[in-house]
Amino acid sequence: MKKRKEMQLALQMVSGYGAEFSAWRMPGTDPAAYINTDGYVERAKLAEKGKFQMIFIADTPALTVDLGPQTPSFPMDPMLALMAVARETKHIGLVATLSTTFNYPYNIARQFKALDVISQGRVGWNAVTTSDPLAAANFGAQIASRKERYDMAHESIQIVQALWGSWESDAWTLDVEGGKFADMDKIQPINLQGQYYASRGPLPIPPSDQGQPVIFQAGGGEEGLELAGRYASGVYANPYDIESAREHRQALQQSAARFGRNPDDIKMYAGFMFSIGSTEEEALERRRQLMSFNPEEIPNRVRYLGSMVGLPLSVHSVDIDQPLATDMLKKAYANPMDPRSHRALELLKKGLSIRDVLAHGVINYHPVVAGTPVQVADFLEEWFLAGACDGFSVVPDIAYDGVADFVELVVPILQDRGLFHREYEGKTLRENMGVPYQYGRLKENNN
Amino acid sequence: MKKRKEMQLALQMVSGYGAEFSAWRMPGTDPAAYINTDGYVERAKLAEKGKFQMIFIADTPALTVDLGPQTPSFPMDPMLALMAVARETKHIGLVATLSTTFNYPYNIARQFKALDVISQGRVGWNAVTTSDPLAAANFGAQIASRKERYDMAHESIQIVQALWGSWESDAWTLDVEGGKFADMDKIQPINLQGQYYASRGPLPIPPSDQGQPVIFQAGGGEEGLELAGRYASGVYANPYDIESAREHRQALQQSAARFGRNPDDIKMYAGFMFSIGSTEEEALERRRQLMSFNPEEIPNRVRYLGSMVGLPLSVHSVDIDQPLATDMLKKAYANPMDPRSHRALELLKKGLSIRDVLAHGVINYHPVVAGTPVQVADFLEEWFLAGACDGFSVVPDIAYDGVADFVELVVPILQDRGLFHREYEGKTLRENMGVPYQYGRLKENNN
């Protein structure tokens, strides 16, 4: 009997606190988690205990938020955080974002490959272009056009992969008796010259246990699809509903096929947030508490919710601790431009108070389940079996206990349902993702 | 009574094997030490046990040697190696080279500052320009003129230091009750615009325990002196003799004074190599063995030695296992252009065989002592008391046992002679180097 297809899980590490705005203020959280590497290591170990395929650290090289009420969005330095985790874990994959716009390909190639060798083949590079003007300004640059940024990204990835392949796989002879450390005939310059980037090589680093790091991608649009189709084995996507997720996944698979690759060699991970309680009410209470830290944000959120369901909602005109009045509910409709609106309307119609509808995370930038472990597992099962994704990139609401809850309470349910593996399939990230070995550039991209 | 002035020690980590060409082939050495982070951590711990002020990782972003007979000169990635060491040590300083020519200042500032925060104030940046054409080619560039490279370095260091100071020292409020993570009025852009580099900032990283990383410098010439005088608290220098070392140190101190700094706030570390044996003969035998791995190199070395003492030496005309014949010795003279020649001639006149003169390391790029722990300590004492340097940047011949030997056998002698501390003076690298706190740019450089 063919084994049932299983989902994959990536744990998003964010900046040490969790996805929610006020997670840093929750009792139990280390307020200085931002600078505490132990926390990253601890959560990565938990994720490894839960057999997560990988941890994932997103990044933008800029201070992009108001640090008054809020914590930074990214770790102080993603590569250093991954290095700490690499030393203290054995199986879990280690993926970080590094901008193709504001890093030299040689430096990218070197640091990721070194980490890949050190971690015995567990590393992935999420290759993204940077479109944030604050980030550009940190490099004395203006934001380039979308086309230009993607042209740079193609050059960057091709140079990086060529550098990764600049030692033939048997070049490292390590012959102590014969006095031959490496075979220099098998270590050659790459001499790639693009319009934006160029590099001679070789990189002074031997192959890793998986050959070289896995390429991830996260950008949208036609340009993102092409980049993913050509190079990526994993894609972090942010769909709001099953339908758009499925479309995106199919588009990714078609793009891979267009570039001569097996459509199954590209895995899509859907962003997903959770708040776990022993009852749905307990999970909601957790999120109400998070919301309560920033009462000044509530008027905006109520207005935003109103715009999703076609109503002029305001804290002055409604009691947010009550369900919406029947006459208002009759006028409400889901904004067709915002896939999250259906969920918002559904909860309002169920008679939840406005505060509780907000607490369900309907205006978050990922789908949110606030509920019991079974409810979380149900959501993941529904999406996965509908072909919405190959797995999930999960973000805990509050990192300090959210990761442990997911690992201890949700993972066993998924395993019991045959939806998630009980053991790592292999030693490397490629093996555990089920994507093929690659060394150097793909032949298809050798032009 | 005033405490006797003590020397400082930095341990050069090289690429995992040791300074000598063939160290990777010595029995006991892990032939794969290049990719084994454990080795770096282990040696750093030994150095910490020996109260070394710091470890130091040099770097050039290129494969610069023939990996047939030889190992790489630098670790796969210096910052990742330091991160591993940071997690598993408590006191020792962590210094690495990163090129000002081929890294964006924002990326340098971010990674070093993150490591400085993580290590609780133990980090230093050796800011060097890159003049190696192989390295330039890895970045698609030609080597810029010396002037241009140093102009870039000034801009890079000033931007990096300004980014490091972009949070006022009390900006990180971490007020959980009041819901104020940081005081955004005290986190400001730097808006520096140079000819080569620019950055807006701020860097999203709070002050470290020592404020910010310590600047090191290693370049020579007038440009190097100016760069050091303006910014550096530590300088790695490579003098061959006491006289030139003393001159260089005085020039550094004068340069610091010229830029309004206390001359004593710049510390010079002289590069130094050692081979330790329980007798001088045992130490020499260790080096003879190292030489024996590459017999094909011996003819070149003999010729080179000849050129140092004005003789046309060749393996075909002399027996290298014999002392030089008296009539040849009479014609020999020390090449006035090469300070190492005096030592070479002295050893030849003592009647050592040519092989043994070479084994003493007379043609190495640092002074070498092959001898007993007392001989090593005598050398360090002589240089230090002569004012040749503030300390030494020591490179073991063979890393796997050389570091332990130095720590266990040489350090106690230095301590007993009152030449080296028995305990770390403070918690941060600045405190242990005895250099002042600095945060942001120096006022003198704010122009």
C-alpha cells in the first residue's frame, strides 16, 4: 500500500517573541528574548523534537517597525542565529532569508555553504529581492525597478550556485599519506559575468553532505513564479484561503515544469498562525489578553474589520463586546477583494462579539486558528488534503510556550492521522524535504 | 607599588591546522579540521584557560593558495566560527577580519554588533582593505588604487561606527509594564553619505556590554598608520625584529596622538610563531618533520636562504645536513634589506646544518622560536621589555597540540615572571585590552 502523503512543517523563528505585536509583554516571555540566543536554540530543539523539517528565519535589512510598542521583526542576525542552532541540533533544516539585492553573491555563497558544511547538509537560502525603501537607504541605494531587482536575483542565484559547485564532488582528496589535500584540477574558477554581478571563484569550500544549500523563494507575481520555477525547491507563500493557495501551488508546479523540472520538486509552505488552548475559549482568552496590551490599536482594527464586511464600524457606534446587531448583520457582505472577509463575516454571523472576531485573527497577515489542538490539526488537514500546499510555515502567537504546545499537542494528532512523519527520512534537508540532490547550477540554467 | 606592565596575547586561529604548510599531515591532527568547528571551539577554550585576551581570525575572501600540498589559509567563514566560540566561552575576545572593500558597511555593522551583543561585549573587527586581485575578481572588480581603497575604508569604518551608535545608550527601555520596548526618540538615522558608501540607519541593535566592537587594523604604510591612528584600538603587525617593531609601535602611538587620542589607547600585537619541545632539539625535530613532508620545497628554501646571506646556495652544491663550509661562511653577509638575515647568519655561524637553520624558521613571515617553553618565554620577554609591542599575536606551528603546549608550558612562565595576567581584568574585550569605552564615532572623526 502506498504511504499516505505527508505534510511538512517549517517553524518561523521571528525575532524571539512570536508573531503577535505584544507577545514580548506576555507573562512568561523573556522581555530580552531579542538578544538571547538560548531562546532560538531552545525553540529549534523543540521543533526538532517535533520532527519539523526546518526552522525558517525571515529578514529585511532595516528597522521597519516602531519599537515603541513593538519588537523588531527579525533576529539581530539570521546567520549567527542559525549557526548557534546548527551546533546544538542534529536533524532539523536551517533556512534563512538573505537579500539578493544588497549582498554580494560571493559573500552569500560563502556563508551559506560554510553553514551547510558545518551542519552536515541542513541549510537552505531563501533568496529574495528587497523592495523596502528603508532597507535600500541602509545601503545608500534607491529601490530599483521590479524588473531590475529580479534580473539581479537571477544573476545572484546563478553565481551563488555556480560557486557552490566550483569543487567537483570528489575534489577534496584529503590524502594525508600522498600529501594531496585537494585535487586542484577539480577546483575551477566559474568566471560568470552578468550585468549586475560577476564572480571568478572558486569558493574555497568543499561539497556539503547535501551537495549545496537548498534554494527557497518567497516573492510573488510573474517574476516570483519564474524565479521559483527555475531555482527553488521550497517556496514560502502567504495565501489566505485554500483556493488561492491551490492556484499558487499549481502555478509554481507549472513554472517548474516550464523550466524542465519535475513539478513535484518544488514544495510550497503556507504561512499559518496559531493560538492553542485546552478549549477554544481559552485560546481566545489568550488572544484577548494580547490585544489588551495595546488598547490604542483597537479603534483601527474595528474600522478595518468594518471595511472587510462593508460596514462603517467604529468603537463609538458599536459595543465591541457585543455581537453585531441583526439589522447591521443583514447589510454586511464579504469584500470580494479580500479573501479574509468570508471568515470575518462567518464569525460575525455566528454571533461572536466584535472583540472576539478580532481575537480570532481575521485581519492578520496569515490565516489564524485560535482553538484546541484538534481544531489546529483539522485546519492543517483540510488545507493539506485539498492540495493547498505541501506543508506549512507556522508562526506561534507567543514563542515561549506556543512552540512547545504545537509540538506536544498538535504534532501527535497529525502523526496519528498519518499526516505527518514520525521520524526524519534522511540526514540532510534535501532528503527530509524530498527534493533531489543538486550540485552547482541546474543544467537548464546554464546559459 | 605600581604593578609591572603586562603583555597581552592573541591566538591566531588560521584554518584549523596551524601556521605550517604541512601541519595537516602531522600525526594527531584531524585532516578535516578545516570543516570541524569543534576544533576551533576547543582551541579557543584552551586559549581562554590560558587567559589569552582574544582569538583572532584573519581573512581574505579568495582561495589564495594551491590546495594540492597545502590547506586553506582561512576558516570557511570567520563570523560563523566566532559565533560557535562565543556560545562556548565566557571571557576571551573574538576578533575577525572583514574587508572594507568588499562588504557593505551596513552588513558589517550588523553582523559584528549582533555578535558583540550575543557575546556580551567581546568582539573586535579587524578592518582591512583588500588588495588581492583574486579576491577582487570574486566580486567582479578590479583592485582599486591604494588611495581609493583607503578612502573606502575610512568611509566604511565611520559608517559602521555611526550605525553602532545609532541607539542612544539608554534607548532600550524594555518597559514591560508601560509597554515601551524602546524609546524611538533615542534611535535615530545616521544619514551618512560618502563617495563610496552611504547608509541611513538606524541599525536595529541595542548597545552591547562594551558599547560596540573594538576596531583593529593591520595595514601598513602611511595610509595604514592614519587609519589605525584615527580608529584602531588594536593593531596586528608583522615586524621581523625589535627595532622595526619599536619604530612601528611609536609611529602608531604618534598617529593616535595626531588624531587627538591617548597614545596608550592603541595596542600593537606582534605576529609570532612557535614550536615547543622539551628540548631545543625536540622542537627542531618537530619542524624537521614538518619540512620532510614537502621535500620538493627544500631546493627553493635553500636558494632563498642563500639569497639572505649573499651566497649562491643550492642543494646540488652543498650538503644541507652539514654546517656551511668555513670558506663560504667567511663570504656570507646579512642582506641589509631583510631583517631576518641576521638571525639566519647567526645560526649558520653557530655551526647548524642548513636544514636546521631552515627548521628554525628563518625564512618564515613571522619571527619563529623553535625551542623550550623557557626559550619561547625569553623571546617574548625580550621583545616586550624592549617596548617592541604591547603583546603578541601568536600562531602555533601545529594547532592540535601547539595551543595546549603554549597554554600549559609557556603561559605559567610568563605569569611567574609577572609578564602576563593571571585573571581577566574585566568582562569585555575593551576592559581586558585596557582601552577606553567607545560608542558611536569618536568626536575627532565626526566630520
